[in-house]
Amino acid sequence: MAGTGRDGFTEDELLAVIRKVLSGESPGVLVGPGDDAAVVEWGRGDAALTADMLVQGVHFDLRMTSARDLGYKSIAVNVSDLAAMAASPRYATVSLELSDDVAPAWVIELYGGMREACGEYALSLVGGDLSRGSELVISVSAAGEVARGRAVLRSGAKPGDRIVVTGSLGAAAGGLELARSGHQAAATPWGRALLEAQFRPAARVGEGASLAQSGATAMMDVSDGLALDLSRLCAESATGARIEEAAIPIANELHELAGALTIDPLELALSGGEDYELLATIDPAAVEPARARLEERFGVALTDVGEITGQGFVLVHADGSERPLEPKGWDHFSSR
Ligand SMILES: [Mg+2]
């Protein structure tokens, strides 16, 4: 296991080192780590609150990820949930359960990755907790701000709305397959892009705000695959959906990966998960302006993949035939 072995730090000493890693004035933070609770300024908007727990062996595998990447990702996945509400990231806390085989140096690297992500997304890490335990568990809570009443929910989709998705899908799952395989293609440019998608996902913060401004009626982030996450959005909105297979923005690198490993690019794009792209629904007339705005501001694609319907959950093949779309995601670590 990476970074194993204890080197005699007490937990208080480790906390002191972590505080140094986190040191630095942050906007809005009146009292940072070290007191019983942090005190922060809050604006006039609504607060969006989220939490995400990563467990070794369930959500990550220390044989494949570095401490720094894991720290980065643990923050980015929370930021993605805030982005999906159209909120701006503000503050976060981190609680760690550390198994005995985790070395302090590894924990410092983990915090280094968290700080990197916090810098990128303008999030202030204001506190947390640390405990010894039987598993390595990283639990992050984050708060974001959104203009009063403007959070974009999963429940607002209406029949006739178009279904749009940012960026491309399947790269993160492809990166996991590539990392697991130990294939030499990991060193190619496309291989590195897939690994980056898995271990350093980007949260679509500006894109979420932009889609909200463009009139998104419902929105969520794609953490468990388009098929499963869209089924959740439809359940909250009491609607169905029709997805056009030919329109799904499959990550280009997956076609290269299919030459090296036995994978199905479409399957990874539909059910692979962990892409942290945004899935939104929007009035048909608003799709093109939303797409142009996203392209202009962020250089990020917005793809129209189908339509919200009254009921049913259908995948339309390129030849016009249809099949029920199975709302299944990929449970990465417990399915094999
Ligand atoms: Mg989410």
C-alpha cells in the first residue's frame, strides 16, 4: 500500500502539521481551523450544503491513486455537487478516519491535493476532524452560495424539454479500466487523458451557473453514469426520457482504448460514472444559446442527447429502433 508505516506522530502533532498545510488567509473566514468551530461570513443568498464520503476499497484503491490525486478528487466531487445546484463553492470541512497503516507523510500529501483543489475552486477549508480506525475514510462536507431561490433542482424537468450534457462521457471509467489493466497505453497522450479524468476530475462550477442563467429547468452532476443519473432526475421530476444513442458524446479517447482493451465505449459512456459532467434539461429554444454561451465562456461542449417525455425510459438506436434504457450505473469496486 502507498505510504505505509508509522513514524511516531501523535494525532495532535499531525493536526498541527495539517494546520500548516491549510494555513493562509481565506476570504470570508473569520475564525479558521483550531477553535471549536469555524466562523465564516455568509452572504445574502441561499446556502447549498453537501457531503461525500470516500472509503478505501469501495470508492478508491490506494494501489492505483496517489495521496495528492485522492485529496484533489475528494474536494472536486463535492464541488461538483454544488455546481449541479448552480451554487458557488464557499467553505468545506474534512473528517478523516485513518487506519494504522497510513503514514503521516501520506496524510500531508492528501491535504496538499485538497488545498490544490480548494485553490482552483475558491473553496476555503475551515476545519475538520481526525480519528484512528479500521478503514481509511475521507469525509468532506461543503457549503456553497446561490442567489435566493435560484438553486436548480432535479425536480424541474417537463415533457418537451431537451436533455443536455456538458463535455464528454466515459473517460473516467475508461481511465479506471486502463489503470487496472496495467497496459502500457497509460503512457500515451490519450491514455494520460483517461487517467486524468479518473483521478483528477474537473467540477463544472462556471458551467453550472451558466446553464442556470440559460434557463435550465433541472440539473444534476453525472457521478454514477448518464443512464442511472438521468433516471434519478426523471424520478424526481415525475417524467420519462428518450435518449438518442448517436448523440451521446462518447469521449474520443475511448475509441483508442477499445483498440487496447476489451471495452464498449457506449457502455462506458452510458453507465461508467465518475465523469462529473453536468446533466440538465432545458426548453428547446434555449438549447442553442446555452450551447454557444458555454463554448464561448469555457470552451466546453454542450450536447443535446434527447428529450424529456411523459413516461418511459428509452434508448433510440441510430437506425431508429428502440430499447428500454436500463437505469444501471457501474459500482466500480464492489461488482468484481
Ligand atoms: Mg450529485
